[in-house]
Amino acid sequence: MTKTQILNAFFATLAAVALTLLTLPAQAAGPACAPRGALVERLSSQFGETRRGIGLGTQGRIVEIFASEATGSWTIVVTLPDGRACLMASGLNWEDRMDDLAHLADAQA
């Protein structure tokens, strides 16, 4: 599989995740939000997470996935046009796995 096919598959998956997150009803108390710089610094310093993917959501929102190879933790962040970044989901046991998406790229070839 070529790098282009891998990237296409990755962005297709990221878009699906973004659409799912952006169409879910808001949490009762709302997501935790902070200025993007402070939030990214906290993910890095406390959890060792770095950005693994990025995509453009609806209404100018930016969706990012942060993860740590060392701890396996992951976080999905949505940044709003006003610069606030909101934690949408987080968890454990993150794996960078593109091989599971190979069938999607081959179908488009």
C-alpha cells in the first residue's frame, strides 16, 4: 500500500470520528474547555501525548487526536474558532494501526 493510500485511509477514518463526535448530543455539564495552548501543554506534560492526526470539522472546528506510545493514553480534542479547545473523549490502549484499513485504500484503487 502506498503512503498516499495510507493517508487517505487515515483521513477517512478521522473524518468519520469527527462527524460522530460533532453530532453527539452535548454532555450534561458540557465538555472541559481551555485555551488550546494550555490544553496541549497539559496533554504533553502530564500524559506524554503528541498530536497523531488532525481534520477539519463542521463550523470551522478542528478535530485532533493526541496519543502517547509510552502510556497508551489518547485524547480527542475539538478546537473552536474562538481558540478554545475542548476535550471530547479520552482513553487507554492506543495503537497506531493502519493495516486494518488497507481494504479501504485497495477498494479505491
